[in-house]
Amino acid sequence: MAAPEGFSDKVAFVWKIADKLRGHFQPHEYGSVMLPLLVLRRLKHAAGLHA
């Protein structure tokens, strides 16, 4: 099964964020930072406010 178009870009984006978090947060804290941001992004897309 092939990955959807743009999937690689999204994966690279998430890894880029993870690399930035490594210096500021402990690994067990990543979820506390990323989950709210991912929820906000999902709500933004669900509301049709694509940017």
C-alpha cells in the first residue's frame, strides 16, 4: 500500500518538531506538548481554516 501524497512531508514535519523539543523537554513530556498542538491543528482543519 502506497503512502498518501504529502505523507512524507508530514512525517518530516513531525520529526523536525521532535528534534526541536529534545533540547527543551524530557521524552516523557513530549505528549504534554504535542497532544494539545495536534488537537488544535485538527480542530482548525475540521473548521475549514486550512493554512
